[in-house]
Amino acid sequence: MSIVILASLLGIGLILLLAEVLFIPGTTVVGILGLVISLAGVIYAFSIYSAETAWWITGIAAILNLAAVIYGFRSGVWDKFSLKSAIKGGTFDGRTLGLEAGMKGKAISDIKPIGKASFKDSIYEVKSETGFIPVESDITIIKVENNKIIVK
């Protein structure tokens, strides 16, 4: 019966350590739990078997646990969890090209403080600098930045 308990402790510890390295890296809770259970198995071996047998069991358990960690780092598992690309886009998408400060236009909806306006026969969403601007009012662009058109 003692061999079953020992094998269970060492096996469960190794399985938890492999699970930490291969499936849920970065949490460390499962890995630490695996090492603690493996250590409990080694302590159990020292309490049940002779010192020479217990040292053999300790050596085999250490080699298996170390092999599991090395395999996890060499297998490329960490590459699956790491980001390899960068976002290259930005907020400017070119919809305000051709618009510049000082251009005149007409409000085609109430601007309170955001609404629609027409510049060069195109309709844009604009923001009022001063607050409410009624429909059909003449407006002027004050500033264009990052797809935002500020008018007065």
C-alpha cells in the first residue's frame, strides 16, 4: 500500500508541474502545488523506506521534475502565449484630408455640441467649440486634429 501512496504523491506532483509548464504558464500556483506534493512524496519515502532507497526515489523524482521544467521551456510552449505582432494602426484614417482651419461650411443639423456639417459637398461630424449651433448656420473650422473637426 505504501508504494501506491508514494507513486500517487510523486505522480500527482509531476502532473501538476507539467500542467503548470505546458497548459497554464504564469500562474505558479499549480507549479508550486506540484512541487509541494512531490516534496511530500519524498518525505513520505524517507519515513517508510531505508535511507538508501529514499535517496534513490528523491533522485528519480528530482530528475523527472527537472526534465518536465526543461521540456516545457524547450518545447516552445511559451511562444504560443507571447505576443509577436504590434498594432501598426492609429486613430487617423484620412477622412478629414482636405479640411483645414478657416474653411467655411454649413450646419446641416443642430450642433449641440456634436452634429453634422457640410464642407465641399461632403458631410462630416463636427464638434462645436461654443455649444449650441442651430441648423443652416454658417460655420467655420477652428481646428482639425485626429479625425475631430472643431467648429464655431
